[in-house]
Amino acid sequence: MKQNRTFWQQRGTQHPSPVTLHARRLLTESDAWSDNHSFGTTGREKDFGAQSAIMMTGFRLNLSPLKEPLGFVKLVEWLTAIFAFGSCGGFSGRNIISLFCGDGGNETLTANFHYPFRLSQVPLVEGNTTICNHSVTTTHMVGDSASSAEFFVGIAIVCFLYSMVALLVYLGYMHVYKDSDFGPIFDFVITAILVFLWLVCSSAWAKGLQNVKGATDTEGVSATLALCKGGNVTCEVTEFANLRTLNISVVFGYLNMFVWAGNAWFVYKETRWHSQKFSSPSGHGRQQVPAPI
């Protein structure tokens, strides 16, 4: 005890009483309990924040984007894509070719063609047969527009599927779409690519359809059948397949190009490129106010 007093006297302070020591011990234990309690609360807050983040990324059905150009135009793209591949991919037609023989007799041939328009596999004359007293071997039509037709239908199906996915994002995950930079930028890049692909595939299919019409008309059939090149046999297509739906498919192809080009502008407005373009000049026009002294 005497040594302790000597120690505190050397330190220049008064020796604490037993009551003071006990009070300090209680304060230390109280601080430790408070730290443990606050740590547990922070852990629960972190768990709640994680759960809230998960809920923020969940599906929320909201039909309001359909009232805006971004969602409405996407719905129009979905419908026009259906008409594009439906009018082309489901086509099937038949041409009737009449052969007027020199002796007054008539013969009839039938040409059935359909998507994807591999006309070189469509037979005009099957097997060796006699027509207008002439022996004719197996003869097929000339032409193949399968590549352009399948390319056109393929792009239409891709746009149909992408429009459905985009509508799902717009109507259920718009809060995630607008809170991130990746969503609008990815949407804009894909939209711009599809605009170019619509231009290419529509032009290719328009040329392919022209080749189909040329191969199935009277001049095309007459050039294919060697029998029709003679002087005493006349070939003529007397019944044509209705190609109206194919013409409509070309129209919808170019219509899709214009619709997707217009939609690209509305998607671009959602990207940070557009927001930075209009927010940066306003920052330079502001006058700096001196800080108070």
C-alpha cells in the first residue's frame, strides 16, 4: 500500500480510491457491451440491405412503358416482325403451264413451288414422257432464292425474339434497365445492328423475289423447257400463283428497317452518351460563387 502511494506520488497524481476503480470497471464493461450490441445491429442492417438489393432487381410488372415511345415502338417491332416472316415463310404456290401443240392438241404441266424457293428442285416434267409427240426427259425449273429467303426469315425471327425479351425487360425490369449503363448501351448497339441487317436482308429478298417471278413466268418456263423452243409448240403460263403475300413481305422488310431506325433514337436517349451530351454544357455556364470568409 505504501509502495502504491509512492508510485502515484511519483506520477504527480492522487491515488484513486476503490470506489473510483470500481466505477471505471463498470464503464469499461458498459462500453464493451455497447460495442457488441452495435456490431450485431450493423450485421442485421447489412443483411437487410442485401435482401433489399435482391428485391430491387426482382420482377415488377409495370405497363406504363407501353405508353411511352420506347415501349410502344418495341411492340410495333414485334408485330411487324411476325408479319414479315409469316408472309414469306408460309408461302406455297402453283403455276399451270399450257402447251399448245402444232397438231391442235393441248398439254398441261403443273409447277408447285414454296418457301425456301429452291426452284432447281421443282420438277416441271417428271420422268421420261411424251408431250406433243416429243420425247421429254426429266426437267426442273431454274433458279435458287433459298439463301435470300432464309436470310430474310432468319432476321425476322431474331427480331421477333429480341423484341419479346426487350418487352419483358421494359415491363418488368425497367428499374434495373435505367439504373445501369450496360442495359441501354447494349440495347442501342443491338438495335443499330438490326437496322443494318433489315436493310441488307430486305434488299436481298427483293432481288430473290424478282428471280422467282422471272423463273415462273412464261418466258422463264419457255426458256427452261427445250420442247417450247421448237416452232410448232407454244408454252404459256395460264394460271399464276398469287405472289401478293411475297410482295407484302418485302414491304414489311423495309418497314421494319424504318421502325427499328426510329426506335434506335429512343433507345439512344436512355444511354449515358445522350445524358452526358446535354448535361456537360450546363456545368460550364454556372458562375462560381466565392465562399464566405
